[in-house]
Amino acid sequence: MSQPMDWILPVLSTTPERWDALCENLSPELLRRKPEPGEWSALDCLCHLLDTEKYVFPARVKAFLAGQDFPAFNPDVDGARDTGQTPAVLAAEFAGLRAGALAQLRTLVPADLERGARHAELGPVTLGQMLQEWAAHDLMHTVQAERALMQPFIAQCGPWRAYFTDHDAALKK
């Protein structure tokens, strides 16, 4: 298997590009459309990624490197949602913050991945585990956003709708 950073850095590098493309090419109305009441829109997912870029992942890397423990992050309590800014502005802010985080990550050496800390809810964790979670987190919320974007198309595609049962939010009721 490749070194963990050989997979993590490319995932973290492509996320801003994906969001830039979505926010540049799709209507704000579609980006703000919730798949179902109580579910996140694509823009909610971007706002969450922006929150975690501001307050969670880079801060945790610094905590690991300083030998410090860190608190949990609850997006329902600690996070923000759609601030009314244009999607393109939010995507650009995310891209700028991610560029700084990537520069920080490129300074890590393999031994840093074994550094440990205590997560307030999960207990002992390593920096390597947290970086794996960061990559998975990016992918999860981008997939979640794309699922939200699919909904109006799925609902209107007639007999092809049966091909989308795994992604059809209306079937999850």
C-alpha cells in the first residue's frame, strides 16, 4: 500500500476544485435546495466543510504537533449554515483555507502520523487516523452534496427513476 499521504493529499487537494466547479456552474437555487426537510443542501455541505476548515482539521493538526488534546466538534451546535454569501464566494474562501492547510500538511514527516492526542469523545487517536478521517469526511460530504443535487432530476426522469433507488431521497421517508 502507498504511504497514507500519497492518498490523503490528492483527495484533500481535489475537494476545492470540485466545489469551485459546482458553485461556478450550478444555480444558487439548486445548490440551496434541500433533498428533504431536515437534510442538508449542497450549500449546507459546503458551509460545513468551510467550518471544519476554519475550526477543526488544521487546528487539530496543530494540537497533535504541540502534544495537546482537543475538543469534539458538533456541527449542529458549533457549525454555521448558509450565511447568504454567494456559493462562489464560499467556495473561494474554502479553497483559500484549504491551500493553507495543504501547505501545513506537506511539512509533516512519517513519524508525525504516529503522534497521539485525546479526542474529547473518542479518546486516544493518532494524527494519521485523523488525516484519514479528514479525507473520508471531504468525500462523504461531497457525495452528500451531489446526492442533494440529484433529487430534482431523479424526481423528473420518469421510468428511469427506478435506477436511482439508492439515491432517491423520497424513498427514504
